[in-house]
Amino acid sequence: MTIGTSLFTRLSTEGFQRLQTQVADLQGRIAAGQNDPAPSADPMRALRLSATAEMEERTARFAANTTAVGDRLAVVDNVLADVAGMSRQLKEIALQSASGANSVESAAALRTQAVKLREALLVAANSRDALGQPLFSGFSGETPFVDGREGIRFTGDAGRPALALSETLTVPTTVNGASVFGTSAGGLFAAVDKVIAALSPPMDGTSERVTAEGSAVLSLNLERTETEVSFQLSGPLGVTEIRQSLVADAPAPLVEAINAASSQTGVQAAIAADGKGILLSASGRIDLSEAATIPFRDRPVARLIGQEGGEAGLALVLKPAALGVTALVAMAEEGVQTLVAARAEIGALGRVTDRQAEVLENRKLALEQARSGLEDLDIAAAVTRLQTLLMTQEAAQQSFVRITGRGLFDYLR
């Protein structure tokens, strides 16, 4: 095959351009200190770089989750700290409500404090994070606690939102709202509602225990719907629990229940002259306590009117045991302990999150070092390669000049 001057010149020029491109590229990589990023330059290195980049992206996502979890746990802990203070205030109000020195005005002041405390608890229970999401509603995005005619109702769910902090570690970002605050059926909200009820009419002047000497008339505060009534009945012979389902103005079943236990208490019962009350008699003192109704009603259970010489004495009003100071303080204390446990759990989750943040920071540093090792250029090898390219370029240029500089007479000579 014959190669003409034109073709030779074009091929040589293209070769010079490739050499110049390689030289320029290598000079640029030496200046930047980086290897050739093209996968074709080193397929294995490109594969390792790809895997490293993927791990760095995953680590960055876990680090962002760690920050988000830490921030949300801090908000939750602050709210729970406030609620713990409120639960201690509730306990103090419950203790003060039992004071026999409370006037009508002081009882009203305590009730006002309890009402304001209830409002503050509801606001705290419906707290939201920086993104506007409820803290205690579970997976639901709705307001978790709603106040209605039947008390405060939980509308969330039992879920606990969580975020992944690694391939194997997932951390909850809050606690379950219902377990911490409860509802009108139990928990802090039930406790504050009962404290308010105990300080409100018609509970004025009521007592957890009522006593009469010799004989008394017991009048029950019932409705037309069937209600299960229970109380501790104490007489000269001992004490027993009386439990009976009743409706208003129908005392006969309770009379039978009291007389059935007469051998244990020494108390006899009969229907009173008005046909609605129950006449109790004994050869000593008669005590009633620990009263309760099912379903529960925040109102007096009964009145006991002592009969002395056939004349009616002072009427003593029996309150439900659930509204007594012992029960109220116990409920408030249970709320305090629930908050202590919840804050301890949040603190433990916070420590796990902090440790994981350190782990991720170390992983990030290790990945950066690994990537640097793959991307950084071996300067000595690159300079040797550059010198080889420059020498090749110079030799090629000299050969080209020598060949293209010879004419026809040089070959005929």
C-alpha cells in the first residue's frame, strides 16, 4: 500500500493531537492530584469508587436521620419535663383538697388551679415538632387528644414513628401518647378530671367515710338505669363488702344483701318509712366507706342520716372512693411515675442516637479516606508517564520533520 504525502501528514497530525491530548490530560490530573475518573482507565477502581460513593450517600442519609431523631427527642423530653411538673402540681392540689380547713373560697381556688392545669396538659399533649407533626399521635397526623362531653379522648394510634440510623438500627422518635397522658378512662387526664370533680358541687361536704351510732337511714343517689353499688359496711361484729345492682327508689335488693351479711357485721336493714331509704340498726357504731358505682359517676353515692331518739340527725354524704384523697393522690403519683419512666426511655434513646452519630462520623471519615485513596493520583508514576509521553511526542515530531523535509532529489542522490 502506497502512502502519499497528504495522507502521511494527516495521520501524523492526528497522532500528534492524541499525544498532545494525553499530555494535557495527564498534566491536568497531576495538577489536580486525581486519577483518571473514566471507568475505562481502571474498571476495578471505578467499581470500588461507585461502591464507596453509594456508602457515603447512605451514611449521609443516616446522619441526617440521626440529627432529626435527636432534635425530635429533645422536643419530646422538654414537653415531658413540663408535664412532669404539672403532674406534681396535681398531686399537691389533691393533697390540699383533703384539708378540713378548706373554705368554700379556697376550694374554688383549688378547682380553678386544677382546671387551668387540665388546659395546660391538653396543650402539652397536643404539642407538635418543628415540622408541624404531632408528637404523641402515633402514625396519625391528626391532633391526638380531643376534649368533648365525655372528657378528653385519644384519637391517635399506638404506633411509634421511627427513623433508621443504620442498616440495622431503627430508633423511635417519641413515646406513645395514650400511655403517657391517658384519657378520661385513666391516666393523667382522668386524674385531673377527678380532682376537679372532687372540688366541684355537689361534692361539697362529702366524705370518704360516714358514721352513725345505733341507727341511721341510708339514702342512695341513683338513676333509673341499673347501677352496681358497692361499699364497705362496718358494724359491731366486723366489716364486709356489700355489692348489689340497683335502680332508683327500689332499695329491697340492697336490704336483702345487708341482712345476708348481718352475722358478719351485726347490722340489720329494713325499708324506711318513705319506701325509698334503708333503715340501718346495730348495737353500736355503723360505718360506710370505700363506696363505688359501676358505671362510675362523679357525684355522691349516698347520704347517711343518724337517728337519735327517733329524730333525724346530721346528714353525712358519702363520696365515691375514687374521688377520695387517697385515690386522687395515688392517681397523681402514678402519673408522676409514668412521666419519670417516659423521660428515662427518651433519655436512653437520646444516648443511643448520640453514640450512633459518633459511629456515623467515624464511618464518614473512613469512607472519605477510602475515596481519597482511590481518587488521588500516584504523582511519581504520573510524572514518569508524562516524561515518556513528552519524549515520544518530541521523537515523533523530529521524525515527521525529517521525513517531510526530504524532496525528490534527496531520494535520487
